[in-house]
Amino acid sequence: MATPEDLEFEDFQDVSDLLTVSLDAPDLSLLGEENERGSMWTFEYCQSFFNVDTVQVLDRIRGSLIPLPGRNFVRHHLHSNPDLYGPLWICVTLAFSLSIGGNLSTFLTLKGDPKYHYRPQFHTVSVAAVSVFLYALLVPLCVWGFLKWRQGMERHIRGYSYLETVCVYGYSLFIYIPTSVLWIIPIPWLRWVSILVAVAISGSVLVITFWPVVRDDRKAAVAVAVAAIVLLHALLAIGCELYFFQTAVPTVAPTPTPPSSNNTTPLTVTSTTKRT
């Protein structure tokens, strides 16, 4: 049996120091992703957005060309690993395809005109690049901002990250590359049919992807979101076709004939016979 002398208070200073150190220590679980990627201005941070291989890029391109009901592009192809490698090269290729295709279309349309002399329009490369990259960056930003706003209004509304939204839009532009090649053929009905097919395919991929995150919202908000996504995607295709591939065929105005300087009226000689 313990005697009263054995009952002594222990010094818990070490334990208090341990608690102090534990409270002051950073939460490594929260900083793990930041430490893994590094600072935003480092090469390692930017490199994480290009961490894909050829098989993954081809699978995502294939997914952007085959819209299947129920197959969400983010869930079935990105797998929580969105990239910027595919969207970057798709936008660059599309810009050059629009510029080169527009020059070839102009040449094929006007090559029979003796007064036409081919001059490459290098400025169209800049116009195409600015148009494509602005669409690939600003439209996803608007969609992402709209979803964030609706999340604040309706708690049950889900959403995607901005990087995932940019990735989806970037891969959805791939179908416009072969479509722009078809636009070189100077046949109006073929161009408009290719526009309808391309918008139907890529627009369906976008609607199927964003439908799960907007379907629980109010009907008016759902209608506005879906209509805006499809309409903006169609306007990009129509605008590119009208700007780069519509060639104004020169018409030669008829030259007026100058008035004759000799304003003499012909005289008609009439002969009269006298009857006897």
C-alpha cells in the first residue's frame, strides 16, 4: 500500500511543451499539395498541369468526339487530373488551321480572275490565335463563375474547378480542326453542314459534361446555362467561317461608254416625183 510520502505531484512541463509544439506545427496534410507542386511561380508548379502522356491525351480527344449519354467528360476522362497540354496544342493547331485554310480558300475562289494576285494574309494568324485563346480562357471563366454564383445561391449545386472547365473546353475545340479543313472547299452548303455537325458533336459533349452540375438548379437557370454554352460554341464556329473563309468575289463594274463627239443626226433624203 502506498504511503502518503509516495503520493507526489509530477512535473508535466514536458507535456505542456509538447502540446505547445504540436499546436504551433503546420498542418502537413493541408500543405501537402502545395509542397508537392511548389510555389505558383516555379517551374514545378506549371509542370504539374502538363503531367499527361500520349495515351491520356488521345483518350481525351476521342472522348471529345464521341458524345455518349451518361459519360461525363470530367469523370470518365479527366479522372481528377486535368491538363493544359492538350488544350494548348489544340488551340495553337486550330489557329494555324483557320489562317492557312482561309488563305487557301481565297486562292481557290479567285484563282480564275486575271486581276487577282495571291498575297498571303499573315495577319490572320494573330487574329485566329487571339480569337481562339480568348474563347478558350474567358468562356470557361464565365461558366465557372456562373456555377460558383449558383453554388452560393443553391447549396446543393455542385461544380468543377476552373482548370477542369478550361480542360473540357480546350478538348471540345478539337473537332473544329478537321472542320476548318473542310471549309477550304468553296462549296457553301458543305461548309454549313460541317458547322452543324461540329457544333452538334462538341456542343453535346459540353452539355453532357455540365448537365450533372446544373440539373438540380431552377429551370430558368438551367435553360440559360445550357443555351449560353451551346450558343457561344456555335458563334465561335460561325464567326470563324465568316471571317476567314468568306471571300468577296470582285465584280467588274461596266464602264460607261463616252458620248460621241460628233453629234450629227443622219439626214434622210426623200425623193418626190412630180406627176404629169
